[in-house]
Amino acid sequence: MDRLMPDMLGVPKSVLEHVIFCHQEDSNWPLADPASVKKRFDEIFESTRYSKALTEIKAIRCVGQRACVGCASDRASDRASDRVARQVPVVRS
């Protein structure tokens, strides 16, 4: 039930717990101390998931940039080899 409800309604579990099915006594949570409000907002907006995704994107980007640096050095090497090859005289018999 806990897994099906968020999927069927299309909202995260934390939104169901803290917003939609919030008990009347707990409905004043936005007026609580800042630390607990921040914690609830982090749960509602899934900030940890966002942070993890951002970290993974940065790691993938670094790998891609390193690969591009390697490609650039390969292209420079290819250009140098091409220049040398063009300078070699062609012998026709």
C-alpha cells in the first residue's frame, strides 16, 4: 500500500505524508523551527536525490572532458603525422 499509493497518485511519498494526509495536529509544521522545516522541505522536494544526480552529472562531465582532451592530443598528433607524410617525396617508377 505504501508503495502503490504514491505511484498511483503520481506524487512522492513525502508529499503524501507531509501535505496531503497531514494530521490536523501536525498541520502547523511550516511554523516550526527552521531546522525541522528545512528537513521536511528536503523530503518533499527530494533534494538528496537532486544532489546525488548533480554529483553524477559532474562526474560524467569530467570524464567526458578528459576524453575530449585525449581526442585533441590525438588530432594534434594526426596533424603532425600528416605534415610529415606530405613532405615525403613520392617515388614513381
